[in-house]
Amino acid sequence: MRYSSILSKTSKTAPADEKTINARLLVQAGFVNKLMAGSYSYLPLGLRVLRKIENIIRQEMNNINGQEVLLPALHPSANWKKTGGWEDIDVLFKLKGRTGREYALGQSHEEVITPLVKEYMNSYKDLPVFVYQIQNKYRDELRAKSGILRGREFGMKDMYSFHIDQDDFDKFYEIAKEAYFNIFSQCGLDAKATEASGGSFSKKVSYEFMVLTNAGEDDIFYCNKCEYCINSEIAKIKQQSQCPKCEKGRLLKARASEVGNVFDLGQKYTKDFNLYVLDADHNKVYPIMGCYGIGTTRLMGVIAEKHFDDKGLVWPKSVAPFMFHIVSINPENKMVKYKAENLYKQLKKQGKEVLYDDRNESAGKKLADADLIGIPYRIIISPETIRKEKIEVKERSKVKPRLIDEKRVFDLN
């Protein structure tokens, strides 16, 4: 992609009405555009990051035998009235069509996936089933805030599992938990599985996956010796208390942002929709159901909150919009233009992801934009590098650039 043709451009200053790091940097660097509070457009650079996050999630869900579907976002009110969600869930967007029929915008999809699975499930031999999707959700938040961390429209991966009994659910939870840790690790994040309240979804204890960040909306206690972690809302403990799990570590309090969750839904939705199977003895069994969420757009925001410096974003290689950022210094110089164009074409030919800043701008402007955008490798081609028969490469996460032979750039990854 040539930078001169990208729909969005960087801004000299961050938006004054945004307080969080993710909103300020993502808007300033041209990754997202704010339509209104809680609703953002994802521009070409931002969409590339989002799609990479989604593909990491998709791969891990497929690895644990998840089947991908795409469910409607517009739901009949009858499904929500059947579960009690129509009255009990205050963030539910409710609509009325011209015919007078009532609808809901999906804030979650238990009310849709359960009757869908019912159509294809008859025997205990059909269990377990793991179904997931990646699509937008809608929640009527009273106060949308924190940039793309809390919106009224946002991307989510939600998976639903159906099990013959509690033991089977518990076993799968451990498998899903490992997949979640793999996802967050690949995205450059260190997440903690935190005990929390099930809220309006479930009366049982749920598990939230938290990343420590000052932009977070929750306080958690975590052990400095083991993996134990608990949300402060349900904790009956204090800072520096002894860990109840390992009994060796001390509990530390920290601000954190939720990037995923798991709810044990029990038999609520399968009973609401009369979804049952016959077991080996022909007895009627209502499957145990689990819900597993990851906010895809929220995850992008948390990555931005954790990977930045005083110059801009510093994307992990796994989710960066491009791997290489070619910057031509003095592009009016015919040799500079030739070298930059040729390297751009050669990198593309080898399947490398490369952004080429071909603008006729000052060196200072181009380098500042490159730092702000945060692509892993910045490649500078200038009259000086040509004189030395080298190219200058600087990793965004490192301080000093280095001069290398042009052919060595193809080995960088």
C-alpha cells in the first residue's frame, strides 16, 4: 500500500475530547475515526489490525473444534421475552418495525444460538458441540467511554458450547482457557484468568480474562506467586493478604481491563427453549451450556494501551498492519525514488506486507508519522544510504537504526 493513497492520514495532535491512550493514538495515527460516542469507523490501517486479531482468534477456536457461523444481529423480541432478557437486560437495544413488531439488536446471542442448535440436535451422541462467530454487538451503554474499550457498537467473538453434563463442561473450560491464553499471548498481552460474578448472564461464578492497564475499569487482586486472581467486586480480601490458593504468595491490587470472559450458563437457556437430548437410557437431558466471549475491537484497544511510547504506537508483529514501512527521504532524487520503488515491488513480490511512504514531505514529517503509526520495521532510503550502498533499518521497539545490505531486508520477520 502506498501511503499517498490511504484514505486516512495522521494528525499533528491527538483529539482533545479523548482521554485514554487507545483513543488518542488510534485516532491521531489514522487507524479509527469517531462517528459518535461509542461508535468508531475502522480505517484501512485499523481494519488490517482488527482482521489479524480476528484471524488469531479464529485459528485458536478452530484448533479446539469450534465451528464458525454467522448469526443475525436483528432478533425477534419473542426470543428475548422467553428468556426474560427483554425486561431484565438494561443495555438491550429495542426496536419497533413499521408493522408494529418488536425486535432487539444482539448484545449477545444465547437467544439465537440455542434454538438454532435445537434444530440439529437430538441425541447425546451429538454432544458436545462448540459453535462460534465473529461479528458486531450492540449495547445501550449509558456512558460509552475509554475509546474503543467500551462502545455501543463493538466487535466480538462469542462461542457457545453444549455438554451432556457439568463434568464435560468443566473439562472443556480448561481447554478453552488454554486457547484464550494462546490468543492473548500471540497478541502481545499477558492476561490473567480472574474469578468474577456472572452478572446478568449467570448466577454462577464466571471467569474474566484481565490485562493490567491504567485504562482498565476493574480492580483485581492477583497473587505474586501463582495464577490465582479475583475481581475486587467479589473478593473478601485486602491488599497483601495471603493467597488462598498457594498460601505462599501475597495478593496485590491492580487496575485491569477485561479482554475476554467465560460464563457457565448451566441449563437456563436449554430449558428456556426446551432443548434436550435423550441419553443412552432414553432419558431426557437438558445440556449444560457455556458462553465464551472476546471483544475483538476491545482487544485492539488494550493492545494499543500496552504497546506505545512517547512517539506513538508500537505494534506487536503478530497484529501490525504491515511488517515493513519504507520511507523515502528526498523522493525527488531520481535514484532514491528508483531504489524505493524497486524495494517496494520486490518485497510485495515475495509476499511481504509493506507500506510505502511515497509522499513529497519533509524527512521530519515522514519519520514522525512512521513512529506514530508503529509498524515493526522502518526502512529508510535516502541519498546518504545510496552513497553507502546500504539501507537503514530501524525496529520500532528499539532505539538505534542500523545499516544493512539491501538483500538482508528480505530475511527480516
